[in-house]
Amino acid sequence: MSSQQIQVVVFIAITALIGLLTYLQCRGHNHKGATTNKEYFLAGGGLAWYFVAGSITLTNLSTDQLVGMNGSQMALLSLWEFSAVVGLIILAKVFLPIYYKAQCTTTTELLEQRYKNKHIRALIGLMFFLSVAFIFMPSVIYSGSLFMINMFDVDIPLMYVAMGFAGLGAVYAIFGGLRAVAVSDTYSGVLLLVMAVVVVFLALNAVDYDFSGIPKERLTLVGDNDSPIPWHTLLTGMVFIQAFYWGTNQVVTQRAMAAPNLKEAQKGVYAAAVIRFFIVPSIIVIPGIVAFKLYGDIGDATYGRIVGDVLPDWLSGVFAAAMAAAVLTTYNSNLNSAVALYVCDIHETYFSKEDEVNVPKLSALVSVILVVGSLFMVPVYQQADSIIQLLQELWGLLSMPILSIFIVGLLFKNVHAVAGISAVLFGVSIYAYFIFVHAPFGLHSIHLMFVTLVLSITVALTINRVVFKNGIELAEGVASR
């Protein structure tokens, strides 16, 4: 049997095993008979803390992270992961108690309750929906397909591989629901983390743990003004970026809101934070740094190449299965959350009430449309110089404007919904101007995110005061502190 045949056999066997374990864990929980949004999109509140932790970890950690960050080939990118721990703690201590008290199905449902307006929920839900559909779903199947092609060194059109990932991911999301997604995330996550750590040690061994000859700017954790993450950005926009991503992003919070109770959800988030701090930073930068010494600057092809070179054939098959599972689970996690946003925030707001909707049928239809749409976006990511840089720029358009509306809604009790909506639209526009037209004073994009957040909050409060004649009144929980 040839080495490539061994890889394929092991790959198929491991992939099938993960599918079997997921089926065994989920059988008896048929989400197709769900009659409420919570039953369908939150697994009936039945996720134990370890499934919450596993799903949160692997929903975020996929080929867009491993391929994109290793493709930058510098240690500095690990600061995204270290700072993510702060975001997870904010989710556990600040946002989750509020979501559970408000009995939310989507994060945007909280906005409807705070602003007493369905349109603000629909707008932010639509923004999240579009970001998942046009940013994260296509990026993960693009990066996953690129990794597989580089690792197995095969001459297959990337779009064919992407279609395979999209089809299988849709099957998980449509027929298995959130429970299957979370369970498969956890099994795949354990395998992926173990194999990624193995790659780190084998990569280091390939250069005898010797980093000599690698430019110091690729090894430092203190970025200067010209680096991707200048050190001073950690004091401004970085914390708020993480608060937004982990605290308000439906793709992440949906897993935490699917636990039986707040305490179980918080345990899962804390476990995810421990994994994020002790394991993830090394696996998303060290292979890339080693690859720079071995091959030079090869960009997003880095991770697939070094994995293919340092792993023996049979382990390559195992790792390919883990990565494929990571792609599938991240893809179907985003798909499942996008569908939840459409059904709960848009369709039930303007077209049909919850008790009138056949949730499984509507969700399947929306899923198919999203899958096709994400495939059409793959060529856009093929043209990008750096996938991780493109993701940050696109995500930045939405992150701070959306976070501003959450902050204003939670801190103040009398802000008019139109003031909030105006601030969000202003924030998107001003950040687009900063990034694509002119960056004032040459500020870094992360600093500009902080500036955008402050300006958006200011616009919301100013319009609320000038146009709607509402003075600033702190919410009761805030005022009592």
C-alpha cells in the first residue's frame, strides 16, 4: 500500500469513527420534532459543560486560524489568543448572566428587550447573519480546502474540495442540529488539539529547537508601530474586539446558552479559556515560525506544507481527519447560528410568528441557500494576500458598531432604538472610511476600532439627547453599583 493510500484509509476511518461517536451520543434526541426555537437551536438546554467547552473551542479554532495565523509566520499573532482569554471571562461573568436571566435564544434578542424595539434586533441579526454567510463560512471552507491540497500534495481544483466540505457540513447542521454540532466539535477538538501539539514538537525537532537565523521581529511578542499588533493596541481596541467576539457573537454564545443552567455554561466557558491560554497560542504560531526557517516566507501554504513534511504517513491521515472535522464543525457551527439568526430575528419578526413556523423545514431551506452562497464567495478568498488579515478587516466593519449598541443598551435605560440604529450605521461607515480611505494620524486598525466604538456610543447618546430629548439615565443595575 502506498503512503498516499495509507493516509486516505486512516483519514476515512477516523472521520467515520467521529461520525459514529457523534451519532451514538445524539441518538434519541431528534431535533426534527422540535416545536420551539430553544429546542431546535439550543439543543433543548441539554449541553453539558464539557460539550460547551469543546464546541466553543473548535468553533473558533479551525483552518482559518491554523492556516491563517501560521501563514503569518510570526509569534506576535499569539496575542490574539492570549487576549481571547479576557473575552471568554467577560462572556462568563458579564454577558451569560444577562442572557440566561433574559432567557435569550439569540444574543440580539437581548437588544429587543433592552430597546423595546423589534427592528433593532432584526438589523443587528441581519448584520451577524451576513457576516457569517459572507465572511466566516466561505473563509473556513477555503482555508480547509487549501490545507488539504497542500498537505496531501494533490492536483485537485480547490472548489471541488470546498464543495465536499460544504455539503458534509450542511448534512451535520440540517440533520443533526446544535447537539450533533457540539458533540462532534468536542470529539474532533480533542483529536485536533492533540495532533496540533504533536505537530509543534515535530516541527521544533525538525530544526533541533534552534531558531537562529529567524529575524527577531518574527519571534517577539512586543510589536512595534509597524507590526501587525503594536503593543499599545492591547490597551485600546484589543480588549473590546475580544469582548465583542466572545460576548455578543451568536456563533460562540449559542453554545454557552445551550447549557442546562448558568453555572454549567460558565464552567464550559472557563474550561475553554484554559485551553485557549495553555494550548492554542503555541499551535497557531510555532509551526509557522519553523516553516519560515525551513522554506522562507510562503504565506498561507505554510501549515499544510510543514504538517505534510514532519508527520509520518499514518499520522498524516489522522491529522487530516482532525482538520477535516475541524473544518466541518466550524462550518456547520456558523451555518447553524446563521440559520438561528434568520429564523428568530428576521423571519419571525416580519413574516411569521414562532408558533406558525415549521422550524426544521425553514431551517433546512435557509441552510441550502447559505451553503450555495458561501461557495460563490470562495474565489474572493483565493485572491487574498493573507486570509487572516482579510478576516480582521471585514470583521472590523461590524464589530465595534455592534458592540456599541450592546454597551449602550446595557448601561442606559432610556436610549431610543433609532438613536442606537443610527449609531451602528454611522460606526460601519466611519470604520470603512478609516480602513479603505484614510486612517487619521496613521493610527493602527485596532486603535481605529476603539475610536469607532467611542464615536458610535457618542453618536447614540447625542442623537438620543438632541433628537429625542432623553437625558442620560443609567440602567438600574448600573446605577446601584
